[in-house]
Amino acid sequence: MTKLSFLFALRNKLSELPPDEVEEHLRFYSEIIEDRMEEGLSEEAAVEAVGSVEEIAAQINAEISPN
């Protein structure tokens, strides 16, 4: 998965959040991916190292909306 497709998928999974929070999370994960690429990982490996979109979105949504 490319960085762009990862961020697009994450944006879709976070669509219930306020737009400013979505953008904050997208910037955060974009930076992480960029940092890993600067360390020498390929784009796909850097995205894979971050984790799955589903798990990340579930964690963010759980933090924002405590049960």
C-alpha cells in the first residue's frame, strides 16, 4: 500500500470525527511514514510498519469516544 492510499483509507475510517482532528491524525501518520522512508524503508514497507488502517482507526475512535 502506498502512503497516499493509506492516508486516504484512514481519512475514510475517521470520517465521523471533526475535520480538524482527522487532519491532525493524517499529518501524524504521514510524518511517521516519511520518517521511516528517510531511515531507508521503501514506501510500502514504511506503510506496513505503521500498522493496519483498521487497527489505527479503531484505536483513534476508541480514544475519542470512550465507552
